Amino acid sequence: MLQSVNSPEDYEGFLKIIAAFLLPLEEVLHQFPLKMLVPDIETRKRSNDLLEDIRHYDKNWELKQTASLPSIFTIYHAIGALYVLEGSTLGGPIIAKMIRKQTGLDTTLQYFENYQEKRKTMWDNFRMALDQSALQPHTETITASAIGCFTAYQKWLEINNKPSYAKNSNSSM
């Protein structure tokens, strides 16, 4: 999918597509009392970075279409989905480099470069939170939720995999 992002307009369209999944997902996750399990949860919100990147291109953009999200009924489901979001930060710099190379962009890609030099520390802290004994009895639920989240996100991206995002996206996406 990223191979089709070859211009700033393509990148804008790509951001809008991922936002339709990631923004509502993050909103759902933060309805759960995650702070008791992940004390630095507030620093892990990345929706503003994604919105900032989109509004660099489309100042008036609002999310009007959303993806079908995985079922998240308990805090353990939320932890599984959060695992997907946090794990994605590890590949962020690679994606940012790829996008810059393909599009010629020289601006900061806030969403993909979110934690910057703190990336490894943030991931290590999250992994330590996952290792809490309170979560051990719920490993199966957490794992199933992470897989469900990956699957739903993959399905959304496949449905929206278009040769040119700019031609197929608009400000109402």
C-alpha cells in the first residue's frame, strides 16, 4: 500500500484512510481506565499528531467516514488493541523514510515520528506494563484482541488500497 504513495497528495489521501481507522480506535481505547495498567497512557495518544499531519494539507478536514473497528468490550481487549498501536511506533521511522523518499517531502511526519528518540524507551515501558501479573490471566483475551485489531486494520487498508490516494480521497473522507 505504501508503494502507491508517490506524491504529497497521495500521502494526504493515505493519512485520511488510516485516520478513519486509527482516530476512532484511539477514542474507544481511552474510554477504558488504562492508566492503572499503563501509567503513561496520556503520553501515548497520537491522534493529534495524525490530525496535524492531515491538516497540513487540508486545514478544514473532518473525519466523516470511519472504519469497522474490532470489538473492544473490556480493558483487556483495549490492551490488545493498544499493543497494535504501540507496536506500530517501532516501524514509524522506516515508514517516514520511505514516504520521504517516494514523495520528496521534507516536512516532519508527526504521526510516524511521534516518539522520536524516546521510541525504544516507550516500547520497553509498554512491554513492562504488559508483563504485570494482573494481566497474566487475561493473556488469551489480550492476544485475541491484538489479532482482531490487526485483522480489522488490514481489511480496512485492503478495501481502501487505491493506485492514487489523491484521486480517490476527498476532504469528506
